[in-house]
Amino acid sequence: MNHALKRNNCEKAVKDYITMPKVEIYTAMLCVYCNQAKALFAKKQVAFEEINVGFHPKKRAEMIQRANGQRTVPQIFINDCHIGGFDDLHALKIAGKLDHILEAE
């Protein structure tokens, strides 16, 4: 591989990383819907931060506050915008709106 092509690949990788959406998923152990949400993002090759509220009471309180009182997991945020739970995420996918949200900068 020549250096120019290698540099272009690196530049694209950096640009893709910089423009990736910030995805946060509040989860708990043994949560099927949490696993489904994580699998959906993994299939779309979208990186996410998993915050397990089962081990961190302060993070659970943070989740409830950020999610406008919602107490169930998962609670999903994309670019600091509350999406809701897995049913909400799945509804966005079915409606064809999820990719648009993930591509928004």
C-alpha cells in the first residue's frame, strides 16, 4: 500500500471517529432489552458507552434525572438526546429514522 493511500485511509478513519454519534446506554445485568439495544448498535457498527446502573446507585439517579423520571432499563441517549427504551429505539429503526439520527452531527 502506498503512503498516500495509507494516509487517506487514516484520515477517513479519524473523520469517521470524530463524526460518530455519542451513544450512551444505561443498562442492568440480565436485561434482555439492554442486550437487544447493544446488539442493534453493534450490528450498525456504532460505538456506545454502557453504564451499568445495577452497580452504581449514583448512575441510576443520574439516569432517572436525565430520562425525565424513567426508571426502567435500558435508557438510551444519542448525542445527549433521550431516545427512551428499547421499544422506542426499535420503533425509530422500523420507521427508518434511526439511521438519520445516527448520521446527524
